[in-house]
Amino acid sequence: MQVQFIGATGTVTGSKYLLRADGKNFLIDCGLFQGLKVLRLRNWKPLPVPPKTIEAVVLTHAHVDHSGYLPLLVKDGFRGAIYATEGTRDLCQILLPDSGHLQEEDAEFLNRHKLSKHQPALPLYTEEDALESLRYFKGVPWQKRTVLSKELSFEFLPAGHILGAAFVQFFGGGRRITFSGDLGRPKELIMFPPKSPPETDYLVIESTYGDRRHPSEDSKAVLRDMILKTIERGGIVLIPSFAVGRAQEVLYLIGQLKKSKEIPDVPVYLNSPMAIRATRLYGNFVGEHALTSEESEELCGTARFVTTVEESKHLNTLTEPAIIISASGMATGGRVLHHLKFLAPDPKNLILFVGFQAAGTRGEAMVHGADHVKIHGTMVPIRAEVRSIDTLSAHADADEIMAWLKNFSKAPKMTFITHGESLASEALRKRIQEELHWSCTVPDYLETFELT
């Protein structure tokens, strides 16, 4: 058995792990690279093995840095099954077509305004490609042993990150290898904590926050104070948000603040078709997340859902205080870019980031004080207040990862540290070695290991 790391090495994006077992190729996660141009260009390069030789894909969860390459995989010849939890399957039915649609929109915009070196600029894949990939999904119940080949099988266990998110344990040739996916936190607003892990021989662990601890501040109080401050100066709060998980957490908090009358009843807009559909989906999975049926219903009533392009454009004419939640969370694309062009130059407004900002993204530049960012070929001045709330992260921090690792009954033979910027992965490696005395390594891009 071999594992090759073909994504999420030295970065938090592009998650892909190639498992060779029983003479066959299997892919764990199939995500898009995001952020730095050198990473995004990898999306256009062929995989180390032809897609048609991959037997199956096993998805940990639906975020596009874990699932967003699937339409291209199918377009290039993959015809196997894509295994996912039922929540992940249903979310991918929302996220993947939207991803294709956004890429078509971006290419069309670049061509219309002659902003690309390529003539014409082409999308990586289309909405039609994404819809085609959905035909290969198979929903799998939690903790049900699923057979992939004569010697290889797997189980999904709850990871607590977003709806449907799992860590995956594979069984083959007398060995067990566990992929953490994205690990959630022990105390989440709308998700249950990750399940304690079973014993394993090899472990692939994420390290998004492997070098830091989340602040202990009350995220609800911090959000309240930022909203009030912006309203007092007559400004608009723009929240770039991940459509799945984070948008629902923000809606939940705003709903609680309004219910307790801690903030005025200003209009709230959810301007992301993907986030709207994901929010409605939570009601179908009561019991798999921490919201009651009533709270899931209330979530949908917290904001006005913006469904048309005309409504979206109208938001840029607002002159009174309001809250706009829009994707994408790192300001890499989508409707939020149009709002940034209008709102970022005005010091009355607040741009509030509520999630991890990968290196090379507009969000990362703004959080670190950039006074201009390029949007649709134009340099936009950043005069609005820019803040971030780190306590809303759906990723376990370094202490929480270590606490989860301590639940293993014995040390794995080897622990592979991935899905983190280089400093974060290296910090977690040192900590695991020093505190747990485990054998561990930070794999390089395309590096292969024998699982003996």
C-alpha cells in the first residue's frame, strides 16, 4: 500500500491524496488549489495518474478545496464512484454547479473586458461539467464499512467541521490508515464535536491552525460590538463568508443578537445562491448538527435571501446601515467582489472576515493591511475598516488538534502532517514529536510513502 500527496502540502488548499492498494488507485478528496497563482496553476496540470485509472474517490467533505476538482476529473475520463456522506453529497449538489457557474462568469467577464492574456480566457470547467460529475456520487451512512476492492474498505466518522464532514479510516492488507479531513472544534455553534478516533497504523492530520490557538473572546460579543460601531457611523457591514458552515454560523449569531435586541433590526441580506441553498439544507439533517428543527427554520428567516442579479446589484445602491453576507470567504470570486468595489473605498463601512485567509488571496492581503486590491482588473482602494473574527473558525486549533490526537490508544507508525501553510505544519510536527513522541513528517508535494 502506498500514499502519494498530490495536494494540500505547504498549503491549505487542493486536498488530494492518492492511495494505491490492491493494485488499484483511489483518491481521497479531490479539491481545487486556491490563493497564490503558483498554486492555482496546478489546477491546470494533469494529475500523476490518468483519471480513467482511478477506481474511486472518497470525499471527507464538500468544501471546494476538497471537492472542487471533481468536475474536471470526470471531464478528463474518471468513471468510478464518488463516495461521500449523505450531507456531503447533498452539499456538493449545490457547491459544484455553482463553482462551474462562477468560473464561466469570471471567464466571460475577462473576455468582455479584455483583461486576460489568454484569448479567449476559458473556465477550468463549466456548470454542465459539474452537473455531469454529480452522477457518480454515492451517499454512504456514518460508520458503515464500505468495500472498495478485494482488500480495501473504509468507514466515515463525524469530524464536526461542517454538515456531513467526516474523517475516514481505510482498512486493507492488515493495515489501517486514517485521513482526518478538516477537523472541527470541541465546542462549535452549530456542529457536534469530532468523534474520538479509533486506533490506526497511519494517520494523515490537517494543520490549518497547527501553529496557533484561537482567541478565547466571545465571538457573539465581538460581532455585536463591530456591528454597533459600524451602524453608529452610518456604515454597511460586508461579511465575506464561506457559503457552507460559516454563513450559517454568522446567520445564527446575528439572529441571536436580534432576538435579544443587542443590535437594532437593520436589514440583513444573504447574497450567495450557494449559501442560501446550503442554509435551507440544514433542516433536512436535524440530528447531524447541533441546531434543533426550530433553530434550523429560524436560520432561514434571519436574512433576506438575494436570488437575482438585479437584487444583488441593488445592494450597491444602499445608503442606510445594513449587513451583507456574501461569498466567497477569501474574496477570491463571486458576488462579494462587486460589493467590495463599492463598499471598500468608504471609511464608514466595515469589511469583516470570519474565516481563514489563505496566502495570496484578496482576503489575506486586506487582513494584513493592504491599502489597495485588484478586482476585475481595477485597483480598488481599501479605506473601509477591515477586521477579522478568528473565534468563528470551524478548524481545530493547535491545542484542540493535540487533544484529539491524545484520544488514540497508541501511537500510529507514522503521522503525516498536511493541509497547512509550511510554518503551521512544521510547528505541529515539532509539537507532536515533543509532546507525544510520535514519528511524524511533513510530506512534500507529490512525495510517495510505502505503508509497510
